[in-house]
Amino acid sequence: MSNSRQLIGASKAGRRFIAQMRYYNEGDFRKLRGFMRSGYYDLVLMENPVDRRLLDLKAARRLHGRLKVAEVELAEDYAIQLILTGEKGDARLRMQMKVNESYPHQITRYSLEPIEGDGESCQACG
């Protein structure tokens, strides 16, 4: 297992990221919807509902294709920040995720933004 996979998988936030990205990369938005409904903190969903988040992620999938980790910028137990690259084009995106410290470690912050000067604009954030 690569060092970045170990860093990501060792954190609570990283495990949430892995689960969400599995559905995203498979293009299984039905399962992703279920994951978001149970895996995101209620107040976060009140600010940006599941259906809106799904539209943003579908747009990101059309624009960038599947995403993979290029660099781990931060990997703490309850927060991660990664640089992702898409299979389409050469855009680099910064993903930030934070989770609750208490089980089941629901997502309290998620954003996916293009790195300044890279590729086209992406609205898939949250």
C-alpha cells in the first residue's frame, strides 16, 4: 500500500473520503446520495442539500472524470486536505474534508475547488 493511501486510510476523515470517492469514481450516484444522507452532518445539509451536492459532483464527473489522489497536503484524524487530478484534462483540484470527532464521524465540511490557474472552474463543493 502506498504511503499516501496509508495516511488517508489511517484517519477518520480519510476513511469517509475513500467511501465517498469510491461511489463518485464508479459513477454510482444512487449510492452516493445514500452515503451523503447518512454521512453528512444535518446542519451541513441544511446549508447545501444532498440533491444540490449531487448535481455539483455530477458536473465535476463530466468535466474531470474519475479523480485520484496526487498529493496529501494534510492528513489528521478528523481533517484531510488533498490534491486530486482528473482523468480528463490536466486540472488539479484541492479537496478539503472535516468530520465530527464523535462516532459516526459525519462530514462537517467538504469542498472541492480547482487550484488557481488550473483547468476550468468546478462548482462541486459543499
